[in-house]
Amino acid sequence: MQKRYRLRKNSDFLYIYRKGKSIGHPFLVLIYKRSGHSSLRIGFSITKKFGKAVKRNRIKRQLREIVSAELENIKHGYDLVFSVRKNAADASFNELKNAVINLLRRARLYKEGEPAD
């Protein structure tokens, strides 16, 4: 995922947590907020309770790959934060991909022509 799509500042994360809407899934929680920007920014949040750094970084890499593949289909003008739940530790790549797609659809963040599975 390119740097311009990344959400980095702690203050931005906190603002989205406070003001955004959330949708849950057994593996992930999506928190989203309409932004003042015309671009899309995405962040990933994983607590240390999830596991050691290797485990946390692995799931972040998987999520970045999934989201970057879906990037062209997601509406711009939003800030998104994917928060990982403990159940995701045992999830396969395809299960995570289905969870991301499910959350984006439920939040109505896909452009008009929704992608086929």
C-alpha cells in the first residue's frame, strides 16, 4: 500500500475512534469517518495482547495486501481504521479477505459497481 493512503498520526487515530462509526466482525472491527480530504487514508490497529511483534506484523502485512488489492473499489474521502480482534490469529488469508470485504460492504464504502467475489 502506498504511503499516501496510510493513516499514521496518533491524533488522527484517536479522532477517528472518537467521532467515527464502527462495524464489527469476529476477526476485525472497521471504524470509519468521512474526512475533509479527497483521498482515502487507512490505518491498522493491533494491540500487544494479540501476540508478539512477529505475529502482529504478519497480520498487518496481510491486511495491507488485502486492502491494497481492493483500493480502486473503495470510495475516497474517508479515513478507515481496521482494528484486529484476537480471533484473527487463527484466520487464514482468505478468511481475512472475506472479513474486510464484508465490513466494507456493510459500511457502504464500495463505489457504485461493487466488486464480484
